[in-house]
Amino acid sequence: GIYKTAKVAFCIHNIAYQGRFSFSDFSLLNLPDELKSSFDFLDGYRMPVKGRKINWMKAGVLESDRVLTVSPYYAQELASNEAKGVELDNIIRKTGITGIVNGMDVQEWNPSTDNYIDVKYDATTVMAAKPLLKETLQAAVGLPVDRDIPLIGFIGRL
């Protein structure tokens, strides 16, 4: 297929949600046997059952091209020890992990100096600039250009 050479970045938001299931469930995934070792995981915790399991997050870390997380500090924390890395610390140290700070650089993305927008604005001119920028965006993405049509942008968790 067209995605066979696609690169994959795997982002860890919360190391505790790994997707640990019975090892016998691997066959239900309909994946090639050569991926079995990426999922194979010896669970040291007793809840609910200690022992051999499949681990979705382990496979994601091993099969991706880059592993990311939500901050440089969290990246260091996950690789620091078994408790912080919830038993994936050794794999994370082996593959490496990059922390990317949530948020934006307010100097680079300052609307009064931003080179990527057609109309510059600040707190005193935002109401005049907003409809002009809305029309520019609508046109750029092929939407009907109309100041009265609601346009909603969302950045965050769903």
C-alpha cells in the first residue's frame, strides 16, 4: 500500500495507560507473527494478573520511528526508573524519547508581528481584524466566504 514507507511518531501522554492484555489475545489482532515480540511483555504488577501479556504501548514504542511525550521533564521521568516508566523505562531508554512542551512560543506566534497572517492585530484591533482573517481562512480551505457563518477552531483534548 501507499503507507508502507510512512514514518510514525508515537506520543505518550500518560504512561499508565499501556493496554496490557492476556498474551493469548495476540491472535485476535490478526497481525503477522513477526510483530509478536514487540507486543510480548512480562508484567511485574499483580493487578489484575502478574505474568506474560501483550502491551500495546510497548509495541507502539518499538515499532515507531520516533517516541514523543508532552514535555522534556516527563521524557526524563519516564526513562528514569521502573516506577516512573511503569515497567517500560528500559525500552524507552533503548529507543529514546523526545519531550515537546505543550503550548506555543508567544514571541514567535505574536499576532502583532506574525509573518504568516495577512492582517496583524493586537488587543485593540482584534475585532476589526477578526472578520478579515476569517474570510481569508475560509477562502484558503475552500469554505464559503461569509462573515456570518460560524467558524470554530479547537486545540486540545477531545
